Amino acid sequence: MSDLKILHLSTATSWRGGEQQLVYLYKELNLIGITQLVLLPSGSALQNYCRFEKMSFETFKKKGFMALGLASTLAKLARANSYDLVACHDSHAHSAAVYASKFFGLQLPIVVHRKVDFPVGQNFISRAKYNHPSVKAFICVSEEVRRILGKTVRKAQSLHVVYDGIDLERFKEPGKKLRKELEIADDELLIGNVAALTHQKDHLSFIKSAEILLAAGQKMKFVILGDGELMPSLKHYIQGEVLEKEIYLLGFRQNIDELLPEMDLFLFSSRKEGLGTSVLDAFAAGVPVVCTDAGGLKNIIRHQENAYLGKVGDPESLAEGVEWMFSDEERKLKIVRQAKEDVQEFSYVKMAKGCLEVYQSIF
């Protein structure tokens, strides 16, 4: 269907990886003339972006028990504009679309984008949501996500894997902005992390890995770029360990394209990960990676070939990976070259093409 009309639904208010992927998808499909509209929360980061980039959108108010109210809004919008399908970009959007079909007469097929490797609830309501006849396809961000959904979704043929994509040309030549800002000496290695400060990203393991490396006498500084609900507790821990001059919580930064290439190593401590686009960004930026073997990371990492895999919740294994990476300069450079080659398979253009193929396959 070359004249496909897509209604995207997102309920996120903050800006994370899923919102970036939705923007990439919208822009690529827009280039080939596909009509789209994004239904999103009023006042969200995505609304601000859509307004600035002149993307078509409508808003809803996110308050109280959102699902039923949003379901009604979704059904009315779909009927008024003759869309062909609803693409749901998070779990709450999935719920609202199913309710719209069940209670408000939504007649459109639903495609669910699943980007997290959390287990699906096994109660009756959850199983009904994932097996509702209106849901025609799931776009899983990795093989691991497909495996998890396969335990709940009865129609295995509805599960499709389309890897998230990144902008392979996004990153600039390494500069010294962070080193100047934090007064880091040239002979100190800069170890970084970019992720929202949530439990699943397990920044405490990052910090404890830093403690191990510092105790061993390594000349290193550590930076965490990101914001979230764990900022106060992580800051409290760092202050309690008197590490404020070694580990820096820098909050959300918009110029990751400048800051990431400056890092000497990317240390990713996540407990849960659908795929790991931050790791892909590090690959593209030419930064060596040490990360956990969480979720979909196993789909993109080949241990000691394009990165080093440590264990989830094991700061010692991550610290060992950092030491291993810097113990042989030629080997490290070889790993970086391999990672740059591997990441070429993860462009946002390829992601958008894969999603479109799934959309078209349901008709």
C-alpha cells in the first residue's frame, strides 16, 4: 500500500530512545509520501519536537485513568480521518488502542512496537491485551524481545524483529568540552555512560565499577549523562563515598553528538535492555564499549570482538572489562574498527524500511 495512512500513538512525556525512534520512522516514511499523524500527550517533549520540526500531530491530556479517555479520543480521530492502521509505540498506547477497539468501535488494525525486554504479565487481562484480534503485528526491537513475547502471544507469525536504528553520520570528531568543563587532565581516561537514571539502567553498578577501578590506582574520571528519578539517590551515594571529584552526574545534555566521541570508553551497566541504541551510538562514535549481557545487547555484541560483555549486576566483571580493554592498545583499536563495521547494519533508514514492510504485510 503506497498510499498508507498511519496514526502513531505515543503516551511518553519525556524524551528517551523510543521517542527518537518514532521521529526517525516518521521522517523516513514522510520522505516517501506516506501520510502520518502522531497522537501524543500535551506538553510532552515529543510535542515540542514535532512542533519545531513541523511534524503532523494532535494532543491529548494525560491525567487520571488515561486509557479509556485516550481510547475514546483515538477512536474518534481514526474515524474522522480515514487512517489505515494504528502504530502503538509503548505499552500504555497498546492498552488504549485495544480499549478503543473493544469499547469505542475502532475498526483499524493495530501494530505494537515493543522495545523493552520486561516479562509480560500472565494474568487474564494482560493475555487478552496481547492476543486481542485487533492487534495484527508486533515489531520487536530484538530477538530477545521476540522470545519474551512468544511466551504470551499465541500467533508466533505476528512477531517480527526490526532492530532500532541510529544516525550513522551524527557524531563529530572528538573534542575536549567535557575535559575543559570538569578540568580533567590529559593523562586521565574518561569513562562515560549515557542513559536515563532508572533502576533498569543500574547506574549503581557503574559507580561501584568506578570505585573498584579507582581503588586499583587507575587514573580515570567517570561521567554519567542523563536524568531521571534516581538522580537524588545516586548523588547521595557518590557524596557518601566522597567521590564527587571522580564521578560526575551531569544530567541531560542535548549535545551527545559532541560529548560521546570524547569518551575513552563507554561503560553500560544496564539490567534490562531491549536492544541498546546507546551502545550502537558508541560504536558509531568510535568509542570502545564494555557493557552487560542484558536482554537484546547479546544480539549486537560479540564478546571480545566488537565489545566486552560483563555480567548484569556484577561491578567486578565490568571493571575487569575496562582493564582488559585498556591492557592492549592494538586489540582495543581492532575492536573499535570491528564495532564501526558492525554498526552499519543499524541505520535508521533500514529500521524505517523494516517497519514499513511489517505495516504493509497486514493488508
